[in-house]
Amino acid sequence: MIAWKQWLERHLSESSAPTVLTLGELSRAANLARNDSVPDPTLHAWIRDAVARERLTPVIRGIYLNRFKQPPGRLADAASYVRRDAVVSLHTVLDEAGLLNNPPAYVAAVIPLDPGPVRPRVGRVQTAAGPMQFHGMPRAMLEAGAVEDRLDLEGQNAHARATPEKALLDWLYLAKSPRSALTPPALHDVEHEMLNKKRLTRLARAMKGEGALLEWTRGEWTRKQSSTTG
């Protein structure tokens, strides 16, 4: 392998390397590795080779998961690249925390809805690396509560991720919203007794969701049929 390519791949394998790479970042890294400008055809040929070797995984146009490094980039890491300000939440967080049975096979995230004529695109996105589902929530609800209650700041995540307590409350909020087709999780599918009760209470109060949480935990949900298929 040519020396600059070897340097580039070692650089992308470092623990400090991003888990998600844009085409611009790859171009700048290649130029640095070569100490000169890498022509676009040469760069794209190397990218195609890296993809064939499963060291880069395309997500959407110009966005790649970095699988040179360990642990490798994963689809959830690309959520904010696919939709700006996305926070991974809902069943994805509960499942990976070991708190959910029968999770759907896609990455779920929430994005803020701000006042104004421009609305972010929500719904399913079929990326080259797998499906993602984006749900919109008013920013006040998305950012309700103390940051350490609503965001997982302790996990080794390369993306914004809700705590399990916030993930459940996001799910219940969306299930109550007439603008969302999401149904609530079945009570027996969520290991809710393992959640941090104090954090859950604080967040429910901040989101004005105490009633919905109580209704769900009592098995009294009536607005929509419970389902984890969302």
C-alpha cells in the first residue's frame, strides 16, 4: 500500500478518530497524509476500496461510518448527520440498556420542532447502513429537565443519547400526541422497575408528563393500543 494511504488508515484507526466521517473530513485527512492535495478520483478510488474492505460504511451521500477504529462507528452515531440536532432515544436506548423486549429493528431518534415555517423532516429514512426513524418534539419537551437527567453523559457514546428515563418519557409523550402515530410500549415489554425512579420523577415533572406516566404504569392507557412496534 502507498505510504500516504497507510498513514491515513492508521490515523483513522486511532482512538481519537471520529466514528462518523464526512467526505470533507476524509479529503482533508488524505491531503494531510500525502502532504499534498489528493485528486478527487484518487480519493474516491480509495474510499471505494475501503468500503469494499468494510472499513468504511456508507450511510447517506458523503457520510461514512468509521470502521477502521475500535469500537467501530455504528448507525446511531450518524443520527445527527442525517437529521440535525437528533438525539437517539425511545426503543433504541431502552433496548441497548437491556430494558426492552421485542424492539423494532431500526434506530429511533427525536429532533426538535421550533416555531417557524421551516419544519424538519420526520419519518423513516432508509440509509445504506440501515433504517432510522425520526420523531419531532417541541424543543421545550426535548430539552426539558437537567442535562444530566435527560442525556447520557456517562456512557461511551459518540452521539447525543437520551437516558433510559428520558427515552421512556419521550415515547409516552409522542404516544399521547395527536400528531404522532407512535403507539406506547406495552407495559410488560419494559423493565421499568429498573429505571432510576428519582430521575424519572424529575423528568416527568419537567415534561408535565406525570399523568401519562402514572396512567401507563397502572396499565390504564386507553388512547392508543399498546405496542412496541411503533
